Amino acid sequence: MKALAYLTLTQIKNRILSLKKKPGLLILYSVLTLIVVGSFVLMIIFSGETNAEKAADERIIYLIISALGLLFVYTFVTTGLSTGSSLFNMPDVGLLFVAPISSKKILFYGLLNTMGKSLLASVFIFYQIGNLRNAFDYGFKEIFILFIIYASMLVSCQLLAIGIYIFSNGNPSRKNLVKAITYTLYAALVIAYLVIQRQQQTGLLETILRLVSSEGFAYFPVAGWSVMLFAGVAHNLPVKIIISVVLFLIMGAVIIILLTSGKADYYESVLVSTETSYQIRKAAREGRNVPQTNSKKIKVRDNAFGIGKGSRAMAIFYKHLLEHKRKSRLIFIDGYTVFMMIAAGMAGYYFRTYALPEFAYYGVLATAVYFQYFLTVMGKLKQELTKPYIYLIPDSSLRKVFAASLSSLIKPCVDGCFIFGILAAVSGHNLPECAFFALAYAASGAVFVGLTILYQRVLGGQPGTVLKVFIGMGLFSLVLGPAIAPSIVLAIILPDSLRFLCTLPYSVISILFAVLLFVACGNLIDKSEYTGSAAFK
């Protein structure tokens, strides 16, 4: 155990010392810490000002917890049926699995390591202190238990995936049994929803809220237990707290006993999932796809091989088209497009049903642009810069950067047409205004591609992805601020008949910014050096 304690302390020390060589990351951590501390200070200062009478429906929090729990359970059950989850990483495999240390101690180390990572991943909840305080009148107790619940769900579901993998690996009948139990539980939720809706004649949202706050749902694995734990802490109900904690502990104890029993060698069981996770992360950094063992086999036609079109820099663009075609026959229409279309359709139906004011439609545009930012900054250009080919093409840097970014410029145009076309069709909203929404969405995509080039030109590959995202959000605000302001002015002065032109200044200024960024940073390739794994090192 001393060796494991030494390893843990050394890893923590090295992570802290490494911040000396990464001042940007140190600044990021400092800012995040200040935000959390500031949120706590403000909560303490205004702790006496309660507004319980105007607090939002607490069942909304139950719904959020339930949705996360149901998603985690389904996702990790699916993972457990294929490759399983893992409490370790590849360095652990190389250092610990071959070391003369008890397997139970190594398992304990993996559990503590996973719980620590889950707690760190849950820190984002503290950034919602202000919202939780204002909307639900929650104090430190409720916010802290949300933090614990999120971490507990992650750890429990990881253990669940490992247990399912050990139980069902290589045994089709056991896999079918796990699937049958899972589908039965989720089908029971659907039946319960239908019963409540028929008996009480309530709407969609109210029926779901009554379902997740019911006594029966409290015993649904992980999701229901989490709701029960939060309700017990929020309303000082010791019985609910004890029952939920005991259920979590029983599940964890059963899986740990299964892991440490003589019948199950967890080294071999977790090795596959550890290697798979490592390959997926590596492929994500390099912009590749890792085929899953349970993936459906797809017949690839012979004419899908080879680029075959384009010369010099434009060959990059045709390569991207081929990659899109292999993912989807409709090329630029993928899972993200379908997801946003469904979301826009649901929003449009909600807006039409409740006759919300016109400015609510701008919320759809803002949300779509927000998601688009993260999708674009991880686009094709970033992946191309980690490969040597773009540096070897005999063409100008500007043409190569444009060719590598062209597919990322076209996709927002296609997505915008479908997303806001569905919004207009379902909600019956002004068609010209939705067309200008689509134009604004496409213009935002162009700006994000330009910002990606700016990040690579100025920051290179040294900062981590998280740091780039935060710096990018700051630059994003700086760039789009001058574009948003004229649109707000137009919204005030234009008559209702011309209100659809409000987003036009935003679109025009955004496109001009994108062109400026391309021209100013188009020498990206000439100013960088390929190092074999990633550019700009």
C-alpha cells in the first residue's frame, strides 16, 4: 500500500510542478478557482435574503437528475455489453498490473482514482451556485449534495459497466438477460408515464415531473436513487437518505465482490476496456475513428476508395468530402444535424403552443450558435495540422488553409437550412426571418473557422484543449460583440414589417471578420513546424 500511496502523491506533485511550464493552464485554474470562491462568497453574503415563495418548481431539478441518471445507466450498460468500463489507464497497466502488489489494493487504488476524477468532473456544478440560488432558493447543503450525487452516478455507472462485462462477456444468453432487464426497466417507465397521463389528464411536462417525483421512481437504479438522496437532504428526510445511500453501497459492494472473487480475474476484464479507451482518446486527438467490436459491418463500394478529384490544395477538400460520405451518404447531414433539427422542431412546437413572443425565437439561434462553436473549433483544419501531408503540398499557405477549412464552412450552411427550415415549418414563424437566421448561423460558422485559424496561429499546440476553449470564448465575445450591437439597434428602430432584417448586420460583419482572419492568419502553414505528432510544438 505504501507504493500506491507514493505513486498517488508523486502524480499529484508532478501535476502541480508541471504548471510552472504551463502558465496559461495555471491562469485558467486560478480563474476557475476564483469563480468558485466568488460564488460561495456571494452566496454567504446574500444567504439571509430568501425568496422561497417565488422559487421555481423543485421537480425540475428532479427531472435533470433523472435525465442524467437514465442516460448514464443506458450508456454504461451498453458499454458493459461490449468492451466494459475501466478504473485504470494504460500507465496503470504497465506499472501496477505487473507489480508484486495485491490485486485488491490495486482495485482500491483504481476506485479512489476514479472517485477523485469524478469529483473534479463535478466541480462545474459549483458554477451554477447563482442560478440554483436565484431560481430554487438553494443553499450550500443542496448544492453540495448535487455535487456528490453527480460524482456518485459516474462512479456507480462505471462499476455497473465493469460488473456487466464480467457477468456477460462471452455468454450470449447472459447478454440477452441484461438487455431484457434493461429494456424492461425503461419500458416500465414508459408505462408509468402513460398511466399517470391517463389517470390525471396532465400535459407532457407535468406528467414527466409527476413521474420523476413519485415514490415508485425513487427505486429505479441510480437515477431514482439519486433523486431520493437529493429529496432526502433537501427536505431533511433521514429515511430517504439512508435508503438511497444503502442502495448505492449495495450495488458497489456486489460488483467489487464480483471483481475480487476467485472466479473473476479483473485484470483481464478491464484490460480490453482500458486499451479501447486509450485508442479512442488517441484517435480523437489525431482525428481518426476507432471501429468498435460491436459495430455494424458496412459494405463499402469499390468506388469509395481513393480521393480521385482535386489537385494540389483542393485535394484536401475532396478528402474531407470522402470522409463525410463514409460517415453519412448525405455527406454534410449527420447525427448533429438530425439532433438540432429535432430540437428546433420541439422548440417550434412549444413556441406555437404557448404563443411565446418573437424574441424567443432568437433563443434557438443563440443555442445553435453556442453548440456550433464547440463543433467547429475541433474541425477538420485542426486534424489536418497533426498530419504531414498539408505541409508537403506544393501550394500557397492561404490556399491550403482555405481548402482544409472549406468543409467546415459548408456544413453550417447546410445545417442552418435544415434547422431553421424545420423551425419555420413547425412553428409557422416568419419564413424570411428564419432564412436570415440560417444566414446568421452560417456566418457564425465562418467566424468560428476564422477563430480556429487565429488560435492555431497565435497559441499553437501548446495550451490544452480546455484552455483553448476558455480563451476562445473570450475572443468569441470580442469578435461577435461589434456584430451583435448593430442588430440590436435595428431591432429597436425597424418597423414590424422589416423585423426579419435584424440579423443581417450581424451576418455581414461576421463574414467580414472571417475574411479578415483568413487573410491575416492565412500564412499559418508557413509559420509552423510539423513535429511528427502535432504541429506547433
